[in-house]
Amino acid sequence: MLRAQLPDACASDATMEALYVAEGPRLLRYFQRRTGNSHSAPDLVQDAFVRFASAEHVPNLVNPAAYLQRIARNLLIDRARRAQEREVFVPLEEWDAGTPPDQEDTLVVRDALRRYEEAIAALPERTRLVFLLKRADDLTYPQIAKRLGITLWTVQYHMKRALTHLDRTLNHDD
């Protein structure tokens, strides 16, 4: 049983890292097969582990790998739903590529960008640095860990913290 291998169900860096090493490559292959997109698969793996690490009932899990797999399936379902919501059919005769965006649209985009930049600026320094190394510089978690001299689990912690803060700030500040 996995519970014996993962005392306190990932309470320590070492146990979470062991789960990541054991399940990360499998999840990566799973997302690559399901999405057909090798570029988004690492982000989906990251999101799965962030959701797993933030779950409150993790200490009670008998089979954390199965729970992680369920999270992965749910991520794909959420992704499919969002893709359906974005699909909007515009007849060709109604679409004019030469029409500039409305002033209101421009203001909405500028406001969203301002809120995003403010949310990033509000992050603690180390968390902001880890986030920007991943998102702006496109470094992998191991590269970030090596550059900053921290563990892989610490990189994951800071990314989870940053993503949670950004989600809370940008999606729930209405």
C-alpha cells in the first residue's frame, strides 16, 4: 500500500518529491496522449500536483497515486469545458479584420494587465522570482531549483503559492 511509503501523505518535502518522481513522468505521458500537445502537458502536470498538495484530506489518503490520477482526469474535463466556452462562431461576412478593437475592449485589457502586474508585484520576493523564472523565462522546475539552490518541492510550493494568489486576486476580486 502507498500509505506506508508516504507517511503523513506527503507532509514532508521528501515524500512529496518521491510521489512527484514516481508519478510525474506517467502523468506527463498521460497528458501528452490525451491532449496531443506536448507543450501544455508539463503545465497540466504542475496543476495536478498543485491541486494535490493543496487538498485538505491528503493525510487520509490510502492511495495518493489514484487520487492524483483523478485530479488529472478532472483537469482534462475542466480544460475541455473551457475550450467549449471559448468557441464562438462568427460568420465570415460579420468579421472584419480591419476593424480596430473598441475603446472599451482596450480599457478592459489594460485593466486586466494592470491587475495581473499588481498581483505579481504583491507576491513575496522568492515566490515572485520562482514564478517569473517559470512563466517568463520558461525554466523547468529542476532548472529553477538548481539556479536558486532550493529543493524541487520548494519550487513547487512557491509555484502553488503564486498560482493560488493570482487565482484569488484575479478571479475573485470582483
